[in-house]
Amino acid sequence: MLGFLLNHKETLEIEYLLKREMEELLLDLSDPRIDEVVKRAIVEKYQIVFGIYKRLASPKEQLKYMLNSRKKSP
């Protein structure tokens, strides 16, 4: 386990970066040109990034980025 301290501004920046990454991954999941094997890898990466995001964001914000079964298979 690794831990580090962040000030408020750094926390907001990390949160912003995580949101951008998750949005990019969701966009890739909706692309019909991407193979299903690659999409499964994208879902795995999304789950990891979302796990980090959950540590920073409020429960209300987390709801916006929860991956449901409809988003997994567009």
C-alpha cells in the first residue's frame, strides 16, 4: 500500500484528471470499431481508475461515473 498527502488544490486536480480518463474510457467503450477483447481490457482499466476516484469524490459525484451493464455492452 502506498499513501501520500495532497492539499485541496492537488486533490481537485487529481479528481479532474481521473474524470477525464474515465470519460475517455467510456467514449472508447461506445466506439463500435473497437474489438470486444479490447473493450474488456478497457472495462478493467475503468474499474481501477474508478476505484481511485471513489477515494476522492463524494458519493453523489461517484454516481455519475458508475459503470453499469448497459455501458459495458453498448
